[in-house]
Amino acid sequence: MIIVGDIGNTETKICLVNSKNIIIKRVTLSTKKISHSLLNKSLFGLGLKDKSINKCLFCSVVPKSFNKIKNFFNKTYRIKCHELKKLKLNKLVKIKVNYKQIGSDRLANAISVINNKDNFIILDFGTATTFDVLIKNTYHGGVIAPGVKLSLDTLTDKATQIPKISLKKTNKVVGLNTISAVRAGFFWGYEGLIDNIVNLIKKETKMSFKIIITGGFSKLFKNSTKTKVTLNKDITINGLIRATTLIK
Ligand SMILES: Nc1ncnc2c1ncn2[C@@H]1O[C@H](COP(=O)(O)OP(=O)(O)O)[C@@H](O)[C@H]1O
Ligand SMILES: CC(C)(COP(=O)(O)O)[C@@H](O)C(=O)NCCC(=O)O
Ligand SMILES: [K+]
């Protein structure tokens, strides 16, 4: 059995994976609430004490949370947790960006889909909205834009007369009330962001791409953009599973 986990700025996902690389248990935690007691309570159901875990790999963009998780696994289960960027990733993907700065989750996404034949743009609707460019066997970097929920929460927090709003797909652009105006702003705003950045990446690289979307709000945009996209909700976790082959 192996354990893989994605520590994002909002959510941390921890998965138990069997020898056939199938995810058999999932735990989702709020990253900022991670503590020894929360981990104890949330992971108890995985029954790790009776399982032989031979590999544990995380991608983390929140170092403090990763350290808490690493210490917890070591102390409670004597399991050594690896962080993705500490592995020899160049065996799986050529990385053309500032390696120290690049987010591990972005690399996990790239490792998940790389097949040395196709080109990919991976859109991850996380706390940030990221666009990552993979051309054959090389990761070329990408774009970081504000996340959907981050923007929505900030708007409703800062604008006194804008209430908390659930985002929905909308056909109309011109809103006749506050809620429809905000929904249009987000739906058509992000739809435009997606189509525009994808087209600019194609122009700049002179390449064509398969577009993959993932992360919290990907379902909302799956069928809305002019760009044809494929939804892959476990891309980060599957990238980690693939990368565990690098752990000896
Ligand atoms: N199914 C969902 N529907 C709507 N919002 C979601 C859903 N899942 C996650 N979110 C929100 O989308 C944002 C991104 O979630 P996630 O991709 O897990 O973030 P991260 O990877 O940055 O921690 C978070 O703010 C989260 O609250
Ligand atoms: C861009 C990100 C904030 C996305 O993280 P997430 O939305 O999944 O929390 C994360 O990948 C990150 O902190 N990256 C470091 C900066 C960089 O990638 O250049
Ligand atoms: K993410």
C-alpha cells in the first residue's frame, strides 16, 4: 500500500492506494486546520496501524502543513513522508522553469499526464487558477491567475452590498440584479480568461494542445469554454502515484 497527498492552500487531500494503484480511501482536510489531533481523528479510519505502507509521497505548497503531516506520520506510524520536489523528477519530466519556485502540485499534474507524445495545457482551478504547459517530455511553466473562490470571497467580503453568492453557469451577460451581475462577471470573466490564455499560449508556442481541467471549480467551466477540454479530477493524486516509482 502507498499513501499520497496533495497539500493545497485551501484543501489537503490524503489517499490510501493499493498495490494496483487504485485509490481505496480518501481524506480531505482544510489545510489551515491541520494539527496532530485533526490528523489523528481524520486518519484513524484508514486503519494504517494494521497496514504495511511502503511508500508515502506528498506534493505541498504549504511547507508548515507538510512538516506537521510529516512529523505526525513519523511519530504515529513510523512512516517516512517524501516531498515530490526532493525526488529525481528529471527521470520523468524535463523541467524548464525555476525549480526552487515552482509549485509541487503543478509538477505533480504534469507528471500525471506526460506521455512524451502529446502537448498539454493543464488548468487547475485551485486557490489560484493555474495554466501549465507540457510539450512532449518537457514542462515549460505557465500562468498563475487568481482562484475563482478566492476572488468571489474577496468581492463579497470587501463589497458591503454584495451578498455571499453561489456561482452558476449563466447564458445572459447583462445582469438585472446584483446576483445575476456577479454570476455573469465570474462566469463570463473566467470563461474569457480560459479561452484567452489558452489561445495566447498556442500563439506563443506555435503548438496545439490537449486541454485538461481539474480542481474545485472545474465542473463549472467544463462545457462552457470554446476550447474543448477534458475534466480529470484526480490528476494531482495520479501524478503522485506515478512519481512513487522514484522512491527506492
Ligand atoms: N466541488 C467544489 N465546488 C465548488 N468549490 C469547490 C469544490 N471543491 C473545492 N472547491 C473550492 O475551490 C477552491 C479550490 O479547491 P482545491 O482545488 O481543493 O484548492 P487547493 O488545491 O488550492 O487547496 C477552494 O477554495 C475550495 O473551497
Ligand atoms: C500556484 C499555487 C499557489 C497553486 O496552488 P493551489 O491553488 O493548489 O493551492 C502553487 O502551485 C504555488 O504556491 N506555487 C508556487 C509558485 C509557483 O508555482 O511559481
Ligand atoms: K491544486
